[in-house]
Amino acid sequence: MSFQKVGLSLGRALWNNVNAGRTAAKSSTQFNEFSNKSDEVKSPTGQCTNKGFGAVTQTTNQGPLTSSAPSLPEKQHEVGKKRRFDGTSRGPAGRPYSLTAGKVDQKAHLWARYNDTKRLVHELIPPGACSILNPSAIYANNEVSLEEVDIYGFDYDYTLALYSNNLDTMIYDTSLIEYKFYPEGIHKYDYVPNFAARGLHYDIQKGLLMKIDAFHYIEPGTVYRGLKPVPDEEVVGLYGGTHHVPLNQDSGFYGKGPKMKQFMDVFSLPEMTLLAVANDYFISNDIEYDPVHLYKDVSEAIGMVHLKGFMYKWITQDLEKFILSGEPTRAVLQRLVSQGKKLFLITNSPFSFVDKGMVYMVGQNWREFFDAIIVQADKPHFFNDCFKPFRRLDSNGDLQWDKINSLEKGQIYKQGNLFEFLRLTGWRGSKVLYFGDHLYSDLADLMLRHGWRTGAIVPELIHETKVVNTKQYALGLTWLQALTGLLERMQIHRDPESQKVLQEWMKEREELRLAAVTKNLFNPQFGSIFRTSHNPTYFSRRLCRFSDVYMASISCLLNYDLSYTFYPRRTPLQHEAPLWMDQLCTGCMKTPFLEEMALIR
């Protein structure tokens, strides 16, 4: 059974359950079908019990609802008209009840609702429903028809060529060597492969690595000074009594400071780890230092790995060790060309490096697949600078001096700019789809300024979908949503006993957010790259803004016909009623009940 069916069944069951709990005349035998169940449920005292389900729900039928719940008038009244009060309030179903009627045991009522909901969550998720996400799928932020796409463009690093984790270790180790004027003790720190995650922010002045959500709020529990977490109370004190960070002031469009740096590509993982290690060493040894100087030195050390060509040398000397299987890359290029599509390559890497990698993955004739090949393009400046001219390279990679009046198939060109590229090719608008891994350097300007279609390569999807497909995650997330919805609806009960129950639920919700659903199942320090405990991350927000589609690798294209149309899932805005099937699946437990919403004045 799919999550869609689960969500629909769960939504209907909860709807029926809520209506049943509101009608005082209903018999407790209504839930006899559950009476033989032996699942653990919580009693009104908070203790676990194995009583039949009917015995628990019976506590909700001790009397009519009290006046603490909002009342619904028999008829709707126009704005500004007076309402006649006849001494009788009406329940959600429109039935009258007396304001002086006997009180319900609210604590028992709340725990009964809790147990009803929890039982439904566990019973309505069948075996096999937790493996519906395919890591080889393409996910859509915007509607894209491949039938309308005639030209496909690619970045090289982490797009056409995917690298193994060995590269991260090499970058880290070599940067430490470049760090030779720093204390020897730093060199004793080994690379920690799973410490950092893509999309994190680094406070340059405070030396803090953190995860920020789409609304510019720091996620509690995800701030690290060195290799140790910073208590939430201290974080609030450091940021003026709030978790909010004014990124529009502290960081530019490309996330490069002056106060905050966002690490957006896979290459940045070693840099984040080295920053954490250096901070940790100075703090642990009680050495006074300026975090701004440390950030500058680490950035330069990492940069030298690229500028001195170390990375290019390692990869070309051992292609099999560093480049993951190239067969899918060749298959994608062959398929696109065989169906009459035009291809181009725009990369910041040098020709000699790209050539060796492409020969290894695709073959000696790799250049025949591309109608235009641009190397050392200097993205993102390539997309917004209109002055740098194209230079042609000969077969040895040496610069030529002829003026470029056209971009010829199989030829290699250096630098240039997109405006000249558009003039020479005429490739404009939504008939062009460009793939890259860096949301800022590869995709942002193309999406916002030039109207190309964009595809983001997110290798982390493989691990993230694997986690999401586990039963532990599915049950944890569904129960978290159910508990959140329960808290939202039951917060109208303000008596002391009810407030104690609600506090227990809030504590359980926080434990679910931190452990079962978010951090521990993904990255123990920072959790999922796509979500904080509830909101999308800042990285996720940028992913949705700058990419029409996203996927783990370009090989995912092999799973789709080239006339396929990708449709984004329609999720309702907060003020819209979730009346379509997709939402009943994706947000069934958080959905406000329409009848209860009608009570709000």
C-alpha cells in the first residue's frame, strides 16, 4: 500500500474519530473493533496499560463537552449584525447543550485522544509502505517537459564526473600541509568523513558552524564551535536573544560573506571539517586567536589545493580510485545525441584535466558528443560578465589568437561569457536545460536572469532517500505529524490538568524532532540537508528557487523517456483546504479539521 492510501485512510479514520468523540450520545462500543488489541497505550495518569481500546475511549463519554470549546452558532451571521443569545450553546455538529452541564474529565479525554491517534498511526501503515522513494528518480520543483528541451548543458565536476570520498580526505590532508605555519598539534587531527554536511553556514567572526532554516533561524542543537556543540542558551546570547540571523545583511547573494559564509558544494566538506578542527585545537589548548584570521588562512589553504593543481594531479594519476563509474555518463550522452539533442559543456576546470576524465568515462571520441565545449569559464562570473572574450585552444590545450565568430563542434574554448555564448548559438529560454551541482555558481543566474531550465545534481539524495524509506523514519515522522496536529487542536484546554498533559506531549514532540526524525537518522551533528526539525533548510529553499528539477546524478535521466513531463507535487498553502489526494498523503496528520476551523471567529 502506498503512503497515499495510508494518508487517505488515516485522514478518514481521524475525521471519524474526532466526530465520534464530540457527540456525547455516542456509545463507547463504537470502537469495539479495537477492544481485542493489545498495543500499549497511555492511561490518564500517564502510565502504560494494555486495556482494550474501547475501555480507554469510554472515558470521553462521561458527559457533554464543556464551554471551554468554541461554540458554533446555528446560523452564520453577517459581519456587523448582532447575534441573539438564547442561553444555549451548540456543539460542532450544531446540537445544543447546556453551559451548566456536568464537566468532562479533561485529562482522561486528552489521553484518550492521544491513544486513539497513536493506535491509528501504527495500524494504518502496512508493511512495504516505507520503501516508495526511488533514489534514481528525478524530483520536480517546477513543471518541465523534456519534449520541449532541445539543448542539454552540463558542468563537469560532480555532474558529468562524480568523485569518491577519497578525494575529500586528500583535500583535507594536503590543506593541512599548506597550513605548515600553524601549530604542529593541528596536524594530528584526522579527517572526519561524516562530521559536516552541505549547505551549512559559518559565522566568520564567531567561528561557529551551524544549520539555518529557510526563515533565517538557526536550528537548535546544530551550532558547533570546533568539534563540540554550543548550548542553545549560549547561542541565543550570542545572537542578541534570538535564533534569527539577518542573512540579507551578513551574507551576499552567493553566500560568501562578509560575516556569514554558506558552503554550497560537495568540495566544501573538507573545508568545513578543517575549520572545525582548527577551532577545536585552539580552544582545547587555550590559545588565543582571531576566528577571522583562522577562516582566511583555512580558505587560502583549501584554495591552494586547486590553484596549485594538486586535485587535478591526484585524479588524473589514479582515475579509477577517484572517479566513480563513468558508464552511466556515456550512456546519457549517447542517448541524448541519438535522439537529436544538442549538447554543450561549461566548466571551471582546465582542459587537460577534463580531457583525461572524459576519455576515461566516455572514450577518445568524447568531444564528438558536444556542440560547444567551454573550459576555465570562471563561473559564476561567466553568467553575468559581458566583457571576457572566448579563446580557442588547439588539440594540445595551447591558446590560439584567432577571433571567435562561431563555436564549432568538437573545438575547445576558454573563458568567454554567456552573453557572447547566446549570441553565437542562439540557445535561449526554456529549450535549454543545464545541469550543475553548485546552486549559486552553476544555476542561480541561469534561472533568474536568462530563463534557462536548470537541473541540480544532489548526490546526498541517495543517502537521504535511504533513510526516508526506513520504517523507523516513516513511523516517527507520521507520529510526529499526528502529535503536532493533536497539540494544535487540543491547546484550547487551559485548565491545569490539561496543561500538564500538553506539556508532556510537547516534550515528546521535541524528542521526536531531535532524535527519531531529524538528526540521528541522517547526520548526527546537523541532520538532513533538506530539513531542520520541521522547516526546510536554507539550502533546500535555494534548491527550490534555483532548480527546476533535482536528482542524485545525471544517470537518473536514463529512467525517463525524452518526451516525459515532470510535474511538481501540489502542496496546499496554509490557508487552502487539503482536498486533493496528494496532500492527504504528504500532510495527513497536520491537516487542520475543516469543521474546527469553522469555529474560529
